[in-house]
Amino acid sequence: MPTTRARRKNKASVQFAVARRGIPSAARLREWTLGHRGITLRIVGESEGRRLNRMYRKKNFPTNVLSFDTGDIVLCHPVIAREARAQGKAVAAHYAHLVVHGVLHLRGYDHKNKSEAARMERAERRILARLGFVDPYAVKSRRPG
């Protein structure tokens, strides 16, 4: 998905490819990029999320977040909203977690094995606490029905 247009040098840019209803403000989304420059956040719907995940990860379903080495982070709103409901979280808290997660990927973090995942989760917990959010891994999923 890497964007080709020039980036703002002093703050992250935010692009809404879907209606903004239920999505945190651009200012809040930029805040969660932790002041990193050259990042573009793109909020997309399921069809674009599926297309990008299929194109770049060879997986035929929309995923919550994709990070690209160019500094692009794609967030799929319908997936994020569903996950937040299922986990009993506020949508804004889940967005904050996934923006931080995407930024950490851009900074070289990964979760391909247990030790990398543990390191990334510790960083996420620390950053989210600093931003005023609870531990995203302590929230229990709600059971259907």
C-alpha cells in the first residue's frame, strides 16, 4: 500500500478511506504515533483491508493492522471495531494499541517467535500505560451469547 505522495515532515498524516463515524480523531491517531515523523495512517474498509492483506501477506481476509517499511500503517476499521467489541474494549483503546503496534513494527519489533512477541508486548504495555490506557493483554474476550 505504500503511498507515493510526499509526507509531512513534522507529524504523521492520517487518511480516511471510510466514513469517520466511530473512528478516533486524526489528532488522537497522530498522538498515538508517538511523534514519529513520516508516518501515514490510512483507515480503510474491509474490501481494501482484504485486498492489501492478500497482496502483501498472501492472506485472503482483512486484518486489523498492516505496517509497511515506507512508514505506512493501514488500519481496517470494521475489523478493529469487531475486535474491540469482542474483547470488551473501547474502540479508541484498541485503535491506540494497534497504532502503537504498527509503529513498533516500523521500529524493528516483531512477533515471529515467543521471545520477540514478549519483547514487543512489554513495549506496547509500557507505551500504552504512558498514554493512559490499560494493559491491552489483560482485557478478557467476551463470550458470545
